[in-house]
Amino acid sequence: MEKETKSNLRRRAMSFILLLGLVSLFGDIAYEGARSITGPYLSLLGASAAAVGFVSGLGEFVGYALRLLSGYLADRTKQYWTITFLGYALNLLAVPLLALAGRWEIAGSLIVLERLGKAIRTPARDTMLSQATNQVGRGWGFGIHEAMDQIGAILGPLFVSLILFLKLGYQEGFALLGIPAFLAILSLVIARVNFPKPQDLESRAVDLEDKKGLSGLFWIYNAFIFLSVVGFAAFALISYHFKANSVVPDAQIPVFYAIAMGVDALFALLVGRLYDRLGFSVLLATPLLTIPVPFLVFSHSYWAALAGMVLWGAVMGIQETIMRAAIADLTLISKRGLGYGIFNTAYGLALLAGGSLLGFLYDISLTYIFIFVVLVEVASIPFLATILRRRKR
């Protein structure tokens, strides 16, 4: 009887993971499709290059920095579903509304609003997802979710490309992206109706409420996250190099990005399985795979650039899968929303700091980028070694 109960629990947990995966798949079609054309759209509405850069930077900052507050509120109120719905509503409804923006200032506000929605819903959603992944394996569960997420990230820009190919225009494109946005909300409603209490999927029912705060290992882990991510080059800088140096034809640059997203999806499943078997040691692949990336993508060789994007996609698969899964293994249930909020804030700050510094170094010399990436990635390894040593004890 007990075995049947566990089997049923695993089945229900997998159903919940797949439903949240569908939400992310449709959601990514909507907002990743929109993000693929927001730059040209803002320019069409009269925005300067500086304004486009400001809107993009502000959106990314809001999208990560506010996750700390939303994670804290999710844990304090326990209203994980309410916060998730609020975040997705802002995140997704902002996309079709872009079709009605007559000024770049309005469009820019909607772009920032879309990122705000993502900031609000991510810690609460990841907390509920972690409760289900405990039944099927943290790495495997997050890997499935990330793979479905990246399928949407690939389909979204392709969907928009088809719309533009058919000469329908940007406004029609944003309006039609309302269809996957609606399907994402519908999938979320179905998940809420069928799983009103996802915490029931967590087999570790006893949470030690008398243990206040987050463990020392949690903070060491976030130091590792920051250092390993700060040396990871943003695609905006990579694509700039491709175009400025004619390494990759303009028409193929989006294809290179789509290839990286495909590798991300496949690698997420692989490292998810490995994490469930080998634990935190799998994270060593992050600095080891990140180090060769700049040497390849900032070269002047087409095939080296392609190989670099494959590695870039593999690292993204790790970051979006087992980096998130590990947070659930380092936090109590009652602190998990806050834990995800802190993790996402550290991740966002690393992207901001790394992107700014690598861009600055690019204008000086590529050699400085190579040296910086090697130093910070090597510096991250002792923090991971400390985690492995303490967990083994």
C-alpha cells in the first residue's frame, strides 16, 4: 500500500512539473518572441540607441533585483499561487499591450513591466516546483522544466520571424503573441485547480521552524554562483562581436542563438540526471565549461564561434537547471522563497557586473577578457570544494 502511495505521489508530482513546464513553454513563446523584436520596435517608435540600452538595462535590473522582495513576501504570506498568478499576469499581458503603444516611452514602460512580472512570480513558482521535484529528483524535475522552457524560447523568435516574413508588422506580431500568453495563463489555471497545495508533494513534511535564517553553506553557494556567473559573457556582447568583425553573417546570428537554446534544453536534461546521481560535484562543470567560451566566441573563426555557442548553451543549461535545483537542497521549506529570491538577486548582480566589465574590457583588449574569465572561474572552485567537503562530512 505504501509503495502504491509513493508511486501515485511521484505520478502527481510529474504531472505538476509538466503543467508548470507548459506554462513556461507558452510563456516563453510570448515574451521571448517579444524580446526578439523590442529593440527594432523601440527604434521604430523614435527611441535613441541610448534609450534602448537604458530600457533593456532597467528591465533586467528590475527583473532580478526585486526577486529578493517577492521571495521574502512569498515565504511570509505563504500565498505562492496568488503571487505566481500576479507575476504571470503582468509578465504576459504586457506583451500584447505593446501593440497599442504609440510612443517609445509607453513601450519601454511595458517592457519593464514584463520584467517586473517575472521578478514577482519566479521565486514563488520555483518554490512550488521544488516541492514537486523532491519526488522525481531535483535535477531531473528542474531539467524537464528548463527543457520545456527553452523549447518556448526557440519557438517564440521563430514565430515572430514568420509573422514578419508574412509582412504583418511589429504591432500585429505583438498582438498575435497574445495567443500563447493566453495559453500560458490557461495552463496555470489548470495547474492551480488540480494542485491547490503543491506543498503536499514534498515528502519531507517536517520542516524545522525553530531553525531561523539560512545556513552558512547557502551563502558559500551564492558566492560560488556569483563568481562563476560573472565571467559568463552575455549574448548581446557576443553578437556584437560577430557583427562588428563579420565573423557570422547577420542572418545567421539569430540561428546561432537558437542553436545555443537547443543545446541548453538538451543539456538541462543530461545534467539534471547527473545531479540526482552525483550531487553538487556536477556544478564543477560550470567554471570548466565557461573558461573556453570567450576564447571561442571572441575569435575570428566561424566554426570556433559556433563551437563556443554550443558551450555557451551548455553552461546556460547548468545555470537554469541544477543551480536552481541546489537551492532546494540547501534551504528549509519555510525559507525557500527567500532562498530563491537571494539566489536570483546574486545571479542578476553577477550578470550586470560581468556584462558591464566584459564590455569595458572588450573595448580595451580581448586579452583582458580572457585573463578575467580564467581568474574568476578558477576563484569560484574553492567555494564549491568547501560545499562538497562540508556536505560529505
